[in-house]
Amino acid sequence: MQKPNPKGDVSTGAYASWRWVLFALVIAELAAGLETTLMFAALPTALKAVGRPTEVGWLITGYLLVAASAAAICGRLGDIFGRRRILLITLGLATAGSILSAMSSDLHWIIAGRAVQGLAGAVLPLCYGLLREALPPAKVPLGIGIVSAANSFSAAGGFIIGGIIVDGMHWQNIFVCSALLASAGFVISFACIPKSPRRPVGDRVDIIGGVLFAPAIAMMLWAIASLQNRGAGSMVPWVWLGASLLLLAFWFVYERGHPRPTIDVRMLSNPRILAANIAAVCASLGALQILQIFPILLQQPVWTGVGFGLTATLTGLLKLPSNVASVIGASWGGALCARWDSRSIMIGAALSSLGAWALLWLNHQNLWLTVLLVCFSSAGFTALFVSVINIVMATAPDDRTSEAAAMTATFRTVAQSIGSQIIIALFSVQLVRQAAGPAFPSPAAYDAVMAYMILASVGALLAALCVPRQKP
């Protein structure tokens, strides 16, 4: 016998099948998560093969910008037309994008394929909405933790699989791998997830609001790159930055005044949602950048005075403990959020990440200590993200769950892309090289990066402390 969801979403599937739904969502998120981390593993090889760092960088930046827009738009489309239907469409298009990147020999077409793969950024918020739709209410926090753990586990798999591919095959084979995984996610989701209900909507979908922030963020990233290339004395980066801030302000006002916005920024008037999202942004600007910092640190030659000179495959294997810690942090975070106020979990997670980066700033010359501290940071920021999502979903209206989760995912992805550019700029503060060989970040540049990570972690902790306590 089928049961209605007491939270307000009526699912066509019975609670008895919720384990199969959870299994399908885990597979879908694994496929989506690998879309990102496989490219991080292959980025150094792609730079050597192509030789145009600015263009190659868009394999990451273009993906993240499309992912942010997709999370915003597809989350709202899922609320209206059915989350299962939109999930299948995004997985299908991500598969097509992977095939395009795998088969193309021109970098611009590879970047275009990567941009299409960015639609996989919608998978996580859609999964959160499907959890609330198909799982018994008591199991939703646990489901959030498990799906978030799958997101963390995909990072481990991406670095290891990507390292093996780039060390033994052509680097574009990472796209063959991602195409196979995305197609598997499509098939399993189609078979295991029941159809979602469609909701009547009186207004057209706010596409403009869903994409308008993307060019604003792109201009901001270009301004950061221009500061690095031209210096602070040039007017060009400041013009780009000013235009970016104006466009962002226009987008905010537009969304706030829209009757049915794609990203309902009016939700930020709720202090719990606002503070939780600020914490997520700070963690994305900082602690989440471990995906970029860790491989560079481990693979940098020892003669530079910092780094360990390891291969891509060994780097992926040493990244595995931190991803296991992320899985544990996400799973335990979800379980603890079901028993206690998520605010307390968020504060503890922020403290864990802050402590890890403070110690890394003091000593990042010892390999095993570095691996251990990265584990503490990874467990901390995944538990923080789980608590943020639990706060947002528990506070937002039932019929806008995916939209609220998509707003958080959008802020997280945008902050990750901005933080990535900041890390690149800090790494370029001071370079070292041998003769005419390639340049590498100096020890002073790493100190600047670690100091920045501490500041971002402090911001996450302060935001967590500002989250109002949950009323009984």
C-alpha cells in the first residue's frame, strides 16, 4: 500500500522501496561527482599536453559555472515538473557531454563538452529533493548523510581512477569513464526511482534569473586573473570587477522582485538559512579547495623546498584516506543531525577544519602529518555541508525543498570557482624554477595559501555561531 509523505510531497513509490531509491540516488551522485574530480586528476597532464594554461583552466571553470546555473534552474524545474524526470534529463545530457569531450581533438570542443557535463551539477540538489519525497521522514537526515558521503567518495574514486588513466593512457579517456558512469546512473535511476508528481505553476520558469549570475561570476574570475597578469595598478581588472558586482546587484534585485524566482533570495531573510549559506560559502572558498591544493603539493618536486615529488596515481591513493574521512564525516554528520540541532554539528565541524588548517600552516613539510590533517579538514567540511543542508531543508517550505537546496548548491559551486581562482593567484605570488624549466609555487606562496585557508575557516566558524538555535 502506498503512503503519502507527511511532509507534503506525495510520492508514487511506497516507503517499502526507499532503500532502492537511496541506492539509485547514491549511484547518480557518484556519477555526477566523478565528473569534477576526474578532471582535477587529469589537469596537470592536460596542461603539459595542450600548453595553454588560460584555456585549459576553463575545463574546470566552465564546468563549475554551468554546474551552478544547472543547480539553480534544474532544482526549480524538478519542483515543478518532477524531480525524477529532470534527474534523468541531466544524467542523459551529462553522458552526451562526456562523449563529445572524449571524441574531440580540438580543445574548444573539449571545453564545450565539459560545459555540457556541468549539467551534472543539478544532480545533488535533485537528489536531496527526491530523498524528502520518497523516504520516510525519520530516514531523511540519514539519507542526506549517505548521499553526501557518496559525493565525498566520488572525490576519492575520481583522483585514483583519474591518476591511473593519466599515468597509463591518454588523458581524454577520463571522459570515456565519466560517460559510462553517467549512463549507468541514468539506467539505475530510471529503474529504481518512482515517478515524481508534477505541480501546477502559474508563471513561466525564471530562466533569466537562473543564468544571469553566471556571466557576473565569469567577469569576477576574469578580474582575478587580470589582477594576477596585469597587477593591481592596472584599471582593467577593476573595471571587470566593478561590472561584475553591478551585474550581481542587478541579478539580486531582479530575483527578489520576481514572483516566482529560480533562486528565491527572499529565503535569505530567514536568519537560519542565511547564516547556514554563509558558512557553506566560506567553506567552499576555503576548505573545499583541498581538491586543488593537495595534488599540487604532493606532486611538486622536492627541490622547490616544498612538495613531495609523487606521481598522479600515488597522489590519488594518498588522497583516499581523506575521502574515507569525508564519507565518515558526512554519514555521522547526517546521523547526528537526526538527533541533535544541526547548528551544534556545524560548529564542531568548522572547528575541526579550522584546527587542521592552522596546524598545516605551521607544518606542511611532513607527508604523513599532512595526510592526517587533510583527513580532519575533509571530515570537518563534509559534516559542515551536511548540517547546512539539514538546516536549509528543515527551514524551507515543503514545496520549495529542491529550490532551497539548489540555492545552497549554487552558492557552494560559485564560491568554489572563485576560491579556485584565488588559490591560483596566491600560488603565483612567488615562483621558483631551475634554469629554463617549469615554474612552481615557492614555500612563501604555500604559506600565503595556508593563511588564506585559515581565514576562510574562521569565516565558516563565525557564520555557524551566528545560526539561531532551533526552536523546540
